[in-house]
Amino acid sequence: MTNGARSAVLLPTINTALRHALDGWFDKEHLRPRVVGEFEDSALMKVFGHGAGVAFPAPAAIEADVCRFYGVRVIGRTSAVRERYYAISAERRLKHPGVLAITSAARDELFTLGRRELGARSIPT
């Protein structure tokens, strides 16, 4: 994307926070990708990316699974674009054992892993 050629990419639709973050990063890095598809559903985007042989963003935390499941490879990473996940509960304190297990695993494994791995990355995920 930097040497004049406009690489084909699939991206989330423009109404998403991830797309806004990606567009901001593209602008900052003076990248002008050729968007060939926009998707509301990230799993569908990955299927099309695999089938069409074009780049698409995916979270670093599930990178190995995406590569294995969709038969794709990583072409770059960045720590400048982050995806946010929210767990919303009507309860002030989480009590359900399942919910506690999910939030604890996310806090202890997923986010720690993501922070550790993102330290050396400099191209978009």
C-alpha cells in the first residue's frame, strides 16, 4: 500500500468504531487501501477474505485461530488500532459463575496476551 499500489482490503462498515480507528490509522500512515468489500459481520468478512485472497483486519488475540480456521496468514500488525469489548450487566457485582469465569479469563488471559504481543507490532491486524 505504500509504494503506489493500492492493495485490496475488506473492512468493517463505516458505522463501526473499528472502521473509524482503521481509517484514522490509514490517514496517519498515508495509506490508501482499495476497499473491495465492507462487512457488518466479521466472520463473513474472514470467509470472503480467504476466498478472495485479500487482506482483512482481525484481532491479534485470536490471530492463531483465524490463521488456522480460515487458512490465511498474517501480513502485518499494529498496536495503534484497538478493538473494544464490553460486558454489560444489570447487576452491580457479577455473581453468576459462568459470567465470572468469562470475565476473569478475558482479564487474565486475553488482554494480558494482547498487550504482551502488541508491543512489537507495527502494521495493521
